[in-house]
Amino acid sequence: MEYTTLGSTGTSVSEICLGCMSFSESGEGWNVDRETATEIVDRAVELGVNFFDTANVYNAGESESILGDALAEYDRDEQVIATKVRFPGVDDHPNAAGLSRKTIEQELDNSLDRLGVDTVDLYQIHRWDPDTPIETTLRTLDDAVRRGKVRYLGASSMWAYQFAEALHASDRLGLDRFETMQNHYNLVYREEEREMLPLCEERGVGAIPWSPLGRGYLARPDDEFESTERGANDAAERSERIDEHYRAGGGVETNERVQELAAEKGVSMAQISLAWLLHQPAVDAPILGVSSVDHLEDAVEAVEIDLSDSEREYLEEPYEAVGVTGH
């Protein structure tokens, strides 16, 4: 495993972040059950992964509980745990969602309890809250840092002007700022390159993209996508996400070029897609969710794949602008 610095925090994290959205007690659909999730976390630690991402909303808090239990037997100082707040966790009531002081404080305490820790390393807002002034949210998060409940702050998918406003407010008020941006970015969705990623580079903010494989679209040939369990389960959303945003902007040809380059190098499509992301200057660590140990091992190997300038240009050439999605 290779390591990188998380934004401007000085903290070292693995170049692959294990996304834990699919961790659940039941393992229904494309989710994985507790036993499988624990096996994945154990193997991740063995492979040198030290960065784990979850959220209070993932399977109504089950993801946090399973991750916390799985990491309990390891040295806590070696792990970097990230979670999020914005949407309802276990309970769904008027103050279970949003970024008000009440919501953040109660949901943070609930997340710490489920994770079994006193401090969460990276606490992220899970999208923008139009109903709460950003100054209120930032003051609450700054208080959490000063109380020792949070080490660093992060944000996720939003418009670049909103993120710029948040960073400016932190500077103006002398508050802890957002050190990371968890945004939607992959080979077939590159709209973040227009404004958000340049802003992150300019301000020393680390990008930790979600959906680095395009919901699995970049992990297998286009005509095989619906044959996977997740592809079948995503059928209702395909017209919005896969067809309109991944296939439309030159995505089919990009998929073919990923296949071609993977075959030439004797690696998987997922490894080529992840390697491309790891070559992007603004990216610190893609957040990858896996359903098996094999998929995890495959992903970790991508860290060692080197792509030349011409190979990256070949993969990027078919891309065309598409509508913004993920906010």
C-alpha cells in the first residue's frame, strides 16, 4: 500500500479508502452482512488500508456499528475513520436531518457511540443544507473539534461556489475549515474538473471521490453491466445515472478503451479506472466500496499501476460534457 497526506492535515492515509456504505446486518441486495464486512475490514488492515469511510445514514447506523466492532481489535491510533452527518441515522424525525447545531451535536454523539470511539478523525457534512446558514454549521463543527470529538472536517458534493463560500466563512470567522471534499468523480463523470477540483488544489483541500468506478460501470464491459447484482438492482436509476451521465458523455467508448488498456497490461478494468484516478493531482484517495475480499485485493493492486501521459490522454479523449449529478 502507498500512503498520501490527507489534504493539508498532515495525516497519512492509504491511497485507497474503504467505503462502508454496503455494511449491514442483513446483507440484502448488494449489501454485505456483518460476517462478510468484518472479513473485508480484516483483509483491508492486512493490506495496509488505514482509511475507512462511513455515514450515520448508511443502513440506519448499521454500517458505523459494524465498522466500529471490526476495528475494535486493532490499534485505534493506526486507523483513520471518517463519517458524515446530514441525513437521518437510526431515527427519522424533524431534527434527525440537516446541519443545525442540534442535529449535528446529537448525531455526532450517536455516531461516536456506534463507532465505539471518543473522537472521529474526519467528520463530513453529507451535502449542503439550504435551511441552515453555513456560519451556524461551521461554528458547531468548530466546537466539536475544540471539544476533542472531531479531528478534521470535510464536506461532500456541492456546487463550487458553495464550497468557496464555506471556506471563506471559515477564514473570516477564524474557524476550523473543511480539509477534504468527497465528490462524485471518475473516468466517465468528470464535471468536477471544471471548478471544484481546481478550487481544491488552490486551497490545499484533499479530494476523496465517491463512486470511483461509476457504480461498477467502469469495472466490466458495457454490455455486461446489467448482469451484475448491483446492475440489476440499479435498473430503476439507470436512465438517470448510467445512461444520461455515464454512457452519454462518450462513456461507452471510454469503457471500451478501459477494456483495451486493461487487456494490454494484463490487469482488470477496475484497476485501470482506479489507477487513472490516482494519477489526478487533486485526488488523495478514492473511496471504494467492495462486496468481497477478492474485489478489495484487486483494488489495492491498482496503487502500483503506472499510466503514461499518452495512456491517460487515450482514456480521457472520448469524454464529453454531461449534466451535473450527485449534489
